[in-house]
Amino acid sequence: MYDVKGWLKEINPQLHNITNSHIFVIEKNEAGDVVLRYKNWSRCEKWKPAKNPNKAMLLLKKEVSVPKSVPNLVPSSPDNVDMERLKRDIPKFLDNSRIITADQRLWWSQFFERSKEIYQAEILNQSSTWLLDELKLVKSRSYTNDNPNNPAVPLQDTEGGLSVPDKVPDEITDMVNKQFAEIPEVYTGLYVRPSRVTHVDDIWEHVVVGGFVAISLLGYDKTPVIGKVIEKSQDKILIEYWKGSWNKKWQPWKERGQLWTDELSKDCIYLTAFELQDSKLHPETKRQMRDFMSRERNKQ
């Protein structure tokens, strides 16, 4: 394996959230700099951060020298792999696959017993040719899958036909659902840790029945007040209160055996889209709550 990350360290623009968008244009502007413009979806009319290449996101300055040397080789090692996690995950993918052959299944069944031997063989057989040089060679020879010396390998049915999984794998369902989520902005520079809760600016559209909300009530500026949404109307919610504290577990608040419910204006909500971990507040959720309470006290 080549250390491509280290090889590109001097010119790496450190793009973040780049895997969420789908349409990209990488080009040179009038100054000769390499810049990026993108859109979240093909149907979007607006280019980000701007349609004008001179106002686009800078990737490489004109004077930057692209490395021409070959990256260093990084030896493979099973010590760098989470084998226990791999043992858990691989069977899940094999069971739901329609194209894995019997030989490939056998290889994986033997891999964990022979992992050190296999990795050692990979080191000995490691290519000494840099991939970009290989690509240039392929291009110069017009090397395609139409070449009879290297025909494309078609997918073939396994013996007895393709196996149809009982259901769509959860990974696929999660991937599809993520396409409907809000796509974060692409940016360069230092990484900014994303918040685990929804900010006040767009909070109301993320309030959902069955989800938690944090409520701002007069006199409760030291201990958070949270509840689960039972109903949501145009500008009000009906919630069931939960009781707990900063570091203790939370549970539904009952008075005389009945859940304590209340109808509140949407203006009372300052956090939503958070979850409890082992019935406790997540550290990021607590941080957001404390920041809000501190701002409110400073206003007084």
C-alpha cells in the first residue's frame, strides 16, 4: 500500500463533508488556481459556494508544485486491522450478497486463521510500480476491456441461481434514508466537530412526534427540562415530561401514576433531535444545554 495521504500532505486542501454532495466541477480560474464548485443534487440550480470560478473554493494555488516522486510503501499488517470487528461484519455481508462465489466464501472462512500468513504474502508480492505510472501506460496503449488479452469478467449466476436475500440489508436502507437528510456545507481548513443536536435556527422542522425536545421554562435555568413529543400542531406541541439530572438517568415523569403532560408553544423549544445514551444525556447534548442556559442568564 502506498502512503498517498503523506505524499499529498503538502497540497492537501483538507476538504470536509465532501462525500455528501453529488455534483462537482474542478477547474482553473482566471488566476490559474484550481478551484471547486459543487451542488448537492443535479436538480439544484445554485452552485456553491458561487457560480463564478473566481469566487469558488480554492484547492490548489497556481504556484503549488504537485509531487512527482513516488509515495513511500506502507507495509500491510494484521496488527493495524480490527480483526474482531471484521469477524463480526464479514458474515453479515456474505449472507446478504448475491454475487459472492463459493470460492470467495471459502477464502474468507480461512482468512482469519491464516491472516498473518496472507499479509506476509501480500508484502512479498507488493507491486513496485506506482499506480499513476500504470494508468499512463494503460492510456498510452488504449487498454480497454475490449482487448482480447484482458476481457471483462461478467457477473455470473452461482450454482442453483442467484440467491435472493430475505430482506433489503439495513446498510442499504440507512444509505437511502441518509439521502433525504440535510447535506452539510463543504469547507476547507481545520476540521470542525459537527453538533449532535439541531440548532435553534431550523429547529421546528426537526421536531417530530416521538422525539425528545429540551424546553426553556422560567425558573429552570440550572437543571434541564426535557420531554418526549406526543403531538405536534402548527405552532404547539404536546409533550410528556421526563425527570432526571445532568449526570443521572432520565425516565418518564409520573404524577399519581399518570404521565405528566403539557401543551407548550414552539418558542419554548431550544434543542431537539437528540437521544439518550443508557437513559443519560450525551456529553454533546449537555454542552449545548449549558451553552443555552448560560446565554439566557447573561441576557438577564
